[in-house]
Amino acid sequence: MLLLQDRSWEPPPSEEEPPRPTRRWHLPWRPLAWFALWCWLMALVPIVGSAFGNLAGYIVLLVAIVLVVWRLDRLCQRVSWTGMRDYKS
């Protein structure tokens, strides 16, 4: 009866608390750097075009496009294409 009427009861102290998961944001720095380089080149196209002529601006534009295609090619190399290997005519 004493336990039911005693209002000062507290749970026993736990010996150890469960570890909290540490949350860290893992930013993909390499793709962000590629995107920043591409944006910088695209911003540079009109500046180079007006300063050195349209041909130089066109060359900078082609370099920016080649960088994107090269990056996509490297990305697609890592993908497993086993289905395509089975289908050979």
C-alpha cells in the first residue's frame, strides 16, 4: 500500500544511455566542383565572345559541352551493363 500512495517514485537510473546516431551530411564535392566549373565556363562564354571575338566564345562553349559529355561518359562507365553484354547480334 505504501507504493501506491508514495508519489515520489522515480525510475531507477539507467547505467548507460543508448548512443545517439551522429548525422553528417556527405556532400558530393567532386560533382559539385564539376558543376561549378561548368557554370563558370558558361558564364565566361559571352565575356570571351565580346572580348576576343565570336570564334573564341564558341570554342569556350564547345569546351564546356565537351566537359559535360566527358563527365557523363565517365559516369556511365561505372554502371553495370550486363544486360547489354548478353544482347550481342
